[in-house]
Amino acid sequence: MPVMQIALLHYSAPPIVGGVESVLAQHARLMADAGHRVRVVAGRGAQFDARVPFVALPLADSRHPDVLAVKAELDAGRVPPGFARLADEVVLALRSALDGVDLVIAHNVCSLHKNLALTAALGSLCHSPTSDLPLPFHLILWHHDLAWATPRYRAELHDGYPWDLLRRDWPGARQVVVSESRRRELSELLGLPPQSIAVVPSGVDSATFLKLGPQTREIVTRLNLLDAAPLLLLPVRITPRKNIELALRSLAALRGRGVPAAGDVPPERLYCPRAILVVTGPPGPHNPANVEYFARLKTLRAELGLNGSAHFLAELSDGYLPDEVVADFFRLADALIVPSREEGFGIPVLESGLARLPVFCADIASLRELGGADATYFSPDADPREVAALIAARLRDDRSYRLAARVRREYLWHRIYAEHIDRLLKP
């Protein structure tokens, strides 16, 4: 795909705090990551990424004194003489700010009445038949909110120009909304078929939200851990008493190999074909036999077909991972599994409690003492299919887990860009 010159237009931009501002910043970074040349044009804000210039356009600000004065008259149903002059000033400023761009993405500018002079100016640039300086850019109207579909705004909206700019289909523009409910509202408002309106959800940046450190981010990306559903954590050293082979065999069963039905639940509902296991620790340092045990585990992993889904972080890093990296995995994981045959205590159970992770652990005295009635237990000699069924059944009924898995699958920014935004940028 050729490199594009893209301008993102809104009333304000980061560091101004707001939902639209946050989305605009994510879009700018993702587009820059993809190699495009991106600028942000807004009334308030500052440069938030070294790759993304900020172009200040004071009259685009919804809180500019001149804009507020005009808006007070418009809200009362009067088009003041100063409106046309203000719109003309914005046209001149926009021409300069958008010079050389291939694509303008206007966020809420053509769906809210916060600065109708800006809306009118953009319309004049795009659609005026008398303009001697036509701008050769494509236009995407990105609607987060719809004034005409929002009851609290009705008293401030009136029939005719310029309010009707917010309920017309702009010729040649691509209409984008952030949800299916917004698509239904916009379809009814503009008289457009729903399929002509693109739905691109807003998303979350998991690494930033979970405060994952650089080393954790590198591991997550390298191993595609955000694809997991669920991500099982086993934060132990690699020694035989940790019984890691049971975790591997349980993972194989959980991924769809012979999980037994539970009551009237069909087996296929208990399968988790995207389950991933992460073992964080290195081989125990005090017994040379631990190296041989690690080798046997890797052989078993291959025999079970788990090379892409059971990960020993000791293969990526020598020695112990820093405590902060292990803590990152407690925030990232969906459940703790501890199949140990012997433990003197069991700190991971306590850490899981703080991280609100479901705990699946061997039914041994030290772990039951810590987990009490708040963990799920199995025998260290349990059939792996039974362990898998315990995990699948518990998570199947956990709404928090189901939502987390769906967010990772559908609402992470890198997925939204790849599946939705990238195709919108193609002429």
C-alpha cells in the first residue's frame, strides 16, 4: 500500500483528555506504525508522538471565544452575521493546515454542533463548485456521537443551515461510526442503507493499560500471547516436584483432545483450542537432574503437539525473570495452574488472589491451606482430561474471563487497525 499523507481533524487533541482525543491518538500512532505520514489538526493540544506533527488551528477549538459567541446565537436558533465571516476564516486556515494531504479523517466535526463554523468550512472546501482551489483529498467522516440522534441536544438544533450539515450525506465522503447502534441511528438520520456505513470500534491498548514493561511486551509479541483463550500461568522453577508434565498434558486436553463432558454440557463446549500455557521459571539451580527434566518436558511438549502453545520462558532468557516481569504475567493471565506434588508454602496462590486470577492447583496441604474454599483443586495424579474439564467449566461460567477473552479477540488496537482501519485507507 502506498504511503499516504493523512490529516486527523478534531476540536482538540492530546494532552487534552477525552474519549475522542484518545482514539485519535491511537489512530495516529497506528497509521504512523504502518508507514503513513500523519498530522493532527486541532484547536487545542500538542505533539504527542515524534512522528506525528501537531498543526494548531485555533478556530477549530470548540472553546475558542469567537466560536462560543457564535454557538450561543446558533443554539437559540439564530444565525448571526458573524457566522459566515468565522466560517470563511476557518476555510483559509484549513487550506493551509491540510495542504498536500491525500486523506482527511474528521472526528465528530460533521456530527456534532460544537463548532458549526468548522463544519461549514470543511463542507465549503470539499463541495463548493466555485472554489478555485479544490482540495484533492479523500474524506472520511468518523462519527463517535450524533447530535441529531441525542435527545439532550435537541433544543440546540434547528431546521435549516448550518444545522442541517449534521444530517446530510456529504457527497464522496465515507461514513464511519463506532458501533452498530450508531450505524442504525446514522442510517435512519441520513436515509442511507446500513451496509454503506462502516463500523470501526474503538479499542484498548492492552500493554499500556496493564502497564506491561518492555521485556514483557517483547515476550507477548514474540509468542503471540494475546491470541490465548485462556492464558494459563505456571510461575515456578523447572523441577520434577512441580509436576509440570501434568500441566502440559492438561493443556493438550484443554485444546480439544478428549475433554469429557460435564453433566449435560457437550464436550465441544469445554474445548479451548486457543489455550496457551506459560512457565516463567528456569530449571532449579541446585540439582543437575533439573536440566534433564527440562529436556524431557520439551520432548513431551513436542509429542503432544504443543510447541506453539506451551512456552517455557527459560528458552527466551537466561536466569530468572525480574519480579516485575512475572508480576506483569499475573496481570495478563486468565488463570493460575499449580500442579505441584510438594510445596512448602505457595506464594503464587497469594499473588493470584491479589491479581484476582482463578486458581487451579494440586490438592496438597500447603496449597489448600492458602487457597481454602477459593481455589479449584485436583489430585497431582489426576487424569489430565479431568483437570482440563475443571478449567474449562470454571472459565466457561466466568463472565469476567469471557469478556477479557472477547476484548483480546476483537478490541485490541492492533487488531482493529488490521481488520478495519487499514482497508479504509485504501483509495
